[in-house]
Amino acid sequence: MSFVQHLLSNPAIPAADRQKALDRAFSDPGLPTANPTSSFWLRSPHPDIANSQSAELSQEAEVVIIGSGVTGTSIARTLLTSRKLAGETPSRPAVVILEARDVCSGATGRNGGHILDTGEEFADLEALHGVDAAKTIMKFRLAHLGEMLRVAEEYGLTEHSQARKVQFLSVHFHEEGWRDTKRCIERLKECLPEETREWELLEGEDIPSELCLPSARGLVAGPAGAIWPYRFVTGVLAHLKEEFPQDLSIETNTPVTGIEENTIGNNNSLRYLVQTPRGPIRARHVIHCTNAHASHLVPGLRGRIYPIRGQMSAQQPGNKFPFHGTEHSWIFNYERGFDYLTQLPADTGKMMMLGGGYAQGEQGGLADIGISTDSELSLYADIHLSGALSAVFGRNNWGDVSGPNVESMWTGNMGFSADGVPWVGRLPASLTGRRQGEGSGGSEWISAAFSGEGMVHAWLCGKTVGTMVLLDDDNLAESESAGLDWIPPQMLVTDERVKEAILPRHAEFMTSHL
């Protein structure tokens, strides 16, 4: 998050360029584009779920979830498995998931496949929120590794989704950055000794030669996960659809074009009218899981949540590079910016899944702020990513690639928040322009703005919102089995946060307050 603030406030960048980026951040992100770049993760669509659509769209639902990525899937699972069951056959679906394109075709189907937190933001979190809050936030992020591996195992998806625990290697090539990182990790281990028992710092001759990192100044090593995110999400949704056929409806290629207060019919408990090209749905609750596109339907979030374009690639490994896919994942930290890498298991070609190149993009990444489409590549990120691996691992360690080294290159849109933490909870009327109820009255909710770290935020943020809805609604709650003790309070939607957590509207203001 700090890199965004640095770009927007950097006096070395012309104010006119910084103002254009701010204008984009405050603009309507629109709906997902109809012609996205082709993600490697999506090349084998799920046969039952990818284009799921009912013959007729349900006219009513208890809960409408907008978005079918990891967040929406987590919420649906929480609602369906933890709710209070009625004795009679329900007259409408408990959950309808609406997706503008195919299932999981947004950010989740385009990310790096990491379940990773290196802990290197701990010092920034402590400076912003205090040590106790920083510890809570770190514990929340770190909990995702065990939680997602457990869910994959629960549904028999471990092998299919390639869900695996690995050791991350956060590699630093710049001396000053490495010194700062060492201090941060030492502080992290001091504050969270139990949670960081597996963390270690290596530098100089202590870095094993078999890691093939000849230019590294130092590295942080610790526990992480790697996963095929599309297979995980579609696998969970397929199981939920089979287990709850009457209670879950998944409607792809059904974008939400508007939300209104419902004035149709006599059922006042269905507060909202969710508009789609296939007709409206009356719903008690509406949950926004649209991340970079959140402010399209909630205009009050503009400047509070904004899109940033990221870039990913699938590349063939060099013929001399030893296989690491079941052992390691990587973060490469440069003087400016970073890249991230996993390697797929041997049975899927040992493909190198490399993302990043943001700081090498146009205007140092500034041109990607506020970009809400995933239909175009960044040329400069493409150039960087296409040549990074042989340089990072050393050409003698990398060798040659048979055929084109880049199998696929694509973009995705991340939702960033102005204060750097996700938005989780009930949306107030001041943001939506629509009345919000309590209890059986229904509300609008959000789980979004993971600021590029979705795989260590989204699942448990979604579980939080799902639990909030269950606790809030007398018709759904199984309150004895639910709680909210895992969510850091800094992530919750509050009136104070609505007032404070917004980008400045003018670039000159940011520069003058450095």
C-alpha cells in the first residue's frame, strides 16, 4: 500500500500525471470487460460450474452475492453450512451468486496462486496501528494458510487444486532494503515468537547454492502455500451446489446493473431489488464481493476503494533449473518493486507462474492506478517479466528454454483501499444511498479491497461477512455456533472509517503533506 502513496505524492512525477491517476481512482470502474486477457488458470473450465446458469432467473432470494471468486465462495459456504435450517421446504434459494462473466474469471482466476505473508509489513502495521493491532492483523493473515489447506482437504480438492505447503523465499537484491527487512523480521519474531518459529534469515554465504540465487544479498524464509486458485474455488462451489441444490443458485454471465429499494409485491422483508439483464431479483441481503469494481454499485466507495492493474505470466523453466514446485515459492525484492513466483508440480509441466513488474510499468506503475479493465497488457511489465527469471536465478543455473519461454501473459484487477486494509461488514446508507435494516430487515454488506494480498485476506474476510449476516438476520441465524473473534477491528466498516479512509482529491494536497 505504501508504494501507492509514494507514487501519488512523489514531487518528481509531474502533478498532472498524478492527478490523472487520482481522477481514475475516483471514477466509476464499471462492469468487468467482456474481452479479458486469457489467464492460464482458466484454460480448462470446470465442466459443471464455469457457465452455470438457470433456465429462468430466480425472482427472489434470501441473500444475493455479487462475485464468484474466493470471497463470494467463502461467504456462500459459511451461509449454507452454518445457518439455522427451517422445517419446511424453502420457497426461494437461500443464496444466489451473480457473476458478470464466467465463474471465478475475475481477480481470483488471475492471481499468483500464493497463500503468502512474509511478515515484512509488520513494522509499517505497528507504526500505523500499534503493536497489539499489528499482531492481530498478522495472526489473521497467517491463519489463511492452514484454513485454506484444511478446506481443500475437506472437499477432496488437495490434489486437484494442487494445494500444498511450501517454504517461501523472500529474496532481496538491494542492500538497504535487506537491512530494513532484517530489522522488521527480528521485531516480528520478538512480538510473535510462536507464530514465527519457522521464519529464518539467511545472507551471504549462508544462502545455499542449490537455491540458485547468486545475486541475493539476503532472504527471509518461512511457511507459505501455493494453490491453483480457479480449481479450488470451482471445486468448492461444485460441492456446495451438489450438497445444497435447492438453496444455492449460481448465475454466470448475469451482471448486476443496479440496486434499488424494493417496492414490488407485499413482501417487505425483501428489501432490495437487484437489477440484471435477465430480470430483477428481490433479496433480503446483498453482499458485494466485487473488489476492484465495488464502487460501480456503491458510488460512495470511490476514492476509498479503487482498482489497480496487475500482470501475471506462465513461463517454461530453463533446462538447467532444478525443480522446486513442491518445496518453494518466491518473492523477488528489487531496489524498486517486486515480483512473485510459484512453480507448478511436475505433473502439470513444472510451469513457472511469475507475476509483478508493477514498478517497471509506465510511469513507475502510476499508469496502472485506477485501471479497472483486464483486457490489455502493460508493455513494460511484459518486457520485465519476460526476461526476469534467467537474470534472477543466474543464466548458468537457468539454461535454455525449448520453444517460447512465455506460455501466457495476462492482467487482472486488484481492489486497493485508501488505508491499506480490507473493507468488511455492513455498508451504511451514506455510501450506498439506500436504507439499511437490521435483524430481518436486510442490509447490504461488503468484503473487498484486499490491496493485492487477497489470498491472505479474502477467505476469512468472507467468512466474517457470512457470519455477520447469520448473526444479524433472525431468519438465518444459528448464533450459538458463530463468532467474530478472528477479524481485526481495523478491517471493519465504521462511520469513522468512512470519513477518514479516502484518498485526497488533488495531487497538490498529497505533495504538500509529505
